[in-house]
Amino acid sequence: MMRVGRQSAKASSGSPTLGPVADLEKHLPAEWWRTIFNATYLKTDGDVVENAVNTAHEVDLLVSAAGLNRRDRVLDLCCGQGRHCLELARRGFKHLVGIDQSDYLIKLARQRARRTGLRVDFRKNDARRLQLRDQFDCIALMGNSFGYFENQSDDAALLEVVHSALRPGGTLALDLTDGDWLRQRYDKRSWEWIDADNLVCRERSLSSCGTRLVCREVVVGAREGVLVDQFYAERLYTAESVRELLARVGFVEFQDHGQLATASDRNQDLGMMAHRMFITARRPGRAGRSRPTLATAKPLFRDVTVLLGDAGQPDPVKRNGKFNAEDQETVVRLKAALAELKEYRFRYIGDHANWLREWSQHPPAFVLNFCDEGYHNNPAMEAHVAAVLEMLRTPYSGAGPSCLAVCFNKSYVRSIAMGAGIPVPDERYFGVDDPGPVNAVSFPVLVKPNCGDGSLGITTAAVTRTAAELAHRLSSLREQLPGRALLAQEFLEGPEYTVGVIGNPASGCEVLPVLEVDYSRLDPTLPKILGYESKWHPESPYWTDISYRAAQLPRKTLKQLTAAALLLFERLECRDYARFDFRADRHGVIKLLEVNPNPGWCWDGKLNLMAGLAGLSYPALLRRIIQSAQGRIDASGAARR
């Protein structure tokens, strides 16, 4: 057995080609996977299965979802050419076994391990015949390597072997195609060039029972003609049917971790690799040994310097351009919460005139970077704070300077999200001196600065419904915020959601319960927005009448939001914690509003509200942020000793 993307096998007749075939299923060998995985497979599927970006992303998710640490014993079952095992070995994992039935791919995996000096125990074996009991902390079937057998009972038998080979409490990780999605969207015919000399033509059809997708692949050489004519199939599992199968075998704690994004050098026909699920489940029982978690890990740095905004300087974002009583209360509550974390010693810095000079001589051991106001309270210089810490080689929490700079520019984030296939609102960009054809915009639209923080410039007047209103709002904002590009963005009027993420891909990301904005008490004549008034004007109905609640979303929608947030977290290089805001349009399509690396840490902010839904207190949330940062720093070897 091996993983299938768009793989190849000898034609059952042994002839170079079968010509036109009316029924693909009649030509499918019962055990097609015994001969399919060879050098041709690496050519036809190399754009995906030899793609370093895919491998790194899949291993990130494996480590995160299974909660792996470097001392775990991990089995990559149906490991192919060993790409996942070798990537784990590069990351410092010491106890790795890779098993596959393909003699060609196992030999290649061993060659690559020797060439790179990485230690992995690669073995040739049929996965169904393993005689291993209670040996592994995690067994992974990656890259669509499940569902090959003719009968579903054989899939169950394989899972029983896996169940026995896991230690009590061990984790199974399954990466497999999303059957519901593929059943509706598979390409019946396609062709693409593999390289300058070879092309592959594919046919697909559902099996007579409708539970398998049967595929034919004809590989043609530009000079040689037909090279192989081959057939394969995969069972189309859904998340629900996998859950039922795992439960029958005896697994517990089923978790669906969302969709796997697939990169391709050719970016043409991705076949069964296009839209995949990542699922974990656990063998019941107590693990043979306890593993350190974020909650029990010893602090890497006990001494924590908390960097805040400068309350003694003007702040153009805050009400009346300065720190107010509610801002001071926020700091008081922060200090009280951090005081409950007895494993750390905290020191607070808010004097921006002197900290840079002081730290250049005596840099702190670790900085909890809560200076989301920016250097000298200039939000455009939030990235500069992280850049200074980088230059001082001082470990710190939160996003790096490049992430903060990119996310400050809303049009950049929108472009990256579009490229990743995440829905975004329609938008018109108005440069600093661009009057623009305002009558070409579809109304209503929300007008806001392209670069900004704290909802500055987004008020009740931001929603415009005519060309005249838009022109007036653009003019007003240019007077208020000179020198800034502006956006006229499709006004989304549906439900508004927030997704919070804590952690890092390499060590594990926790997605907090999704939050929904409750506008039900707001005066219906007011536009439903979380604008400047909702953050800075206590007397405003936007402050008093807007509340939040746990989102009640269909499972599929929740999965899509989670997948989008995790994908953007990685693409934008967020670190430790981040917040992602979404809103539905009038047709129910949920679109990305913005990404917030280093989001508000205050006691009454969205991040803490989501943490509360997850059962975390405010001090516990702050502890998670510190632990995520220090764990990341420890894993990277970047801690100064």
C-alpha cells in the first residue's frame, strides 16, 4: 500500500494501451496498489508528492494536531519515498519508522536518508501484516494513503492493526481525500504535460456502488508513444463515515482538523490530492508515559519584561488623542492577571523615550510585546518595535516585523487571501491623489483607511450608499487622515465572526471557540459595524448595545473558517496568537475582513472573550501566550543563554 494522488499501474491486459474503455471499473485490478508505486508515479505526481512546501505544511499539521514532541515514537505507515519521516528527522525527532510495500520507494527513502545523514528506520512490509503491539505514540497515514482496498472490511482490518500498534493513549493521524467534495467535483477527463517530453491523460468515474472513484491514467511520451495505461481507485470517505469506522474499531476522541492546502509545481489536475481532510483519533487508555504540555512545561525565561504603549505621550488613535481612564484600567487588570502567574517575574516598561537606549546596553531576557500602539504610540510603527527587538537579538512574543508590516496594509492581506482561495469582499482602492470613478462602485460600501489601527476613520458615516455620499466620505477622510490610501469595500451585512488562534504550527495551534457579534440590541437605523465608537466612546450605543456570543455554525462552515484562519496564520507568518475577522455577505458567503497579528490582549477584548468560551480565565490566556512564545523560541534554538 502507498498513497494515491493520481497514481499509475500496469494495465491489466499487459498491452501498451487498451484504447477506448467504456467501463473503467471492469479494468481495475483488485490489488492495483501492489505495482503502481514506482518511478512513473514520482513523475506523474511529483509536482505534489515531491513538493517541499507540501511536505513542510503537512508535517506542521501532523505535529500540531497529534501534539507530538521529539521523544515520541512515530510510525509513518505507507511512507512512500519517506518525505514525512525525513522532514520529522530534520526537526529533531529521534524515533522514526517508515513502512511501505513498494520496494522501489523504500529503497529511494533509504538512499535519501543516507545522503542527508538522517536516521529513520525504513522497512518494506504490507501494512496489514504488521506484528507490532503497543509500540508507537503516533501512527500517521499521510498523503491519501487510506481507502485503497476493494472491500471496506479490509480498511477496518488495517485500522485494527494500527490500533494494536499504538500505545494506550496513542494517536492515529489520517490525511485522506474529502469524499463528499470529490464526488461532486471530480474531473471526468483531463490531460497535462508532466515535463517537456511526457504528458498524462486521465479518465475518472464513480464505481457502480458510488463509494469509490475509479481512475485511468495513460502516460504518453512525445517520441515513444504510450508508456503505460493504468488504473487505480480510492474509497470516498466523508468525515462522518470515517468517524463511524474509527469508532467501530475502538478509537475515541475523533477530531477533524480542517482541510489541507495543496501546492503544485504544475498547478493543473490535482485529482484526489486537491481537497483533503486531516483527522486524528486516539487509542483509549492511559499513555505509557506523560508528555510535557504547554500547561506543565517549565518556563524558558522566568523573568518577563512587559512592553506597553507610552501613557505619557499622545496617542492619535485613542479618544481625545491620549490615554484615558479606561486605558489605565486595562493596564491595571493586566498587571493583576499576570501577578497570578507565579512561575514568572514581571517588569513593566512604557517609557518609549528611554527603553531603546536602556535595552541596547542591557537587553532583557524575554519581552512580552504588548506594545500594540506602536513605537511612540504610532500604529504605523508597530512593526518597528519587533524590528528593534530582532536587532537586539532579544527573544519576544508575537509576530515578527514582516508579518506586522504586511497585515497593517489591508490590501496586501486581501491579495494574499485571494491567492489562497479565501473569499474576500469586493474592493476599490483609492490612492492618495486618486479621485477615482466613484460611480463605478457597487453600493453600499464601507470606506476605511487602507493602513490603520483601532478602527480609526471607521464611524457611522463610513457606510455610504450613493456616489455622492462616497465622494463626500473620501474627501472627509482625506482631510482627517492626509497622505493615506483609502478603500471602498463591499459592505457585508450578514453575521460577523471572529476566529482566535493560539500557538504555532510546529508545536500546535489551538483554535478558540468562534465568536459572533450580536447587533440585535443596536438601533436598527444605525449601520451594524464595529467602528471607532465601539472601541473608544463609552457613551455611544455602539459601546453599550453591541455584545458577543458563541457562534452557532454548521459543522462545515466552522471547518471552513478554521481552515482559512490556520492557513492565513501560516502564510502571513503569524506567531503565538492572532485573530481573524470574517463576515457574511447578503448571500451568506463568509468573507475575510482582516487579520490581526498581536491582537488586543485586554481583559474585555475579543481574544479574551473567546478564551472564556474555551474555559480559560484571563490569567490562563496570558499564560498560553507566554508559553507559546517561549516554546517557539526554545524549539528554534534562538534563546540567548
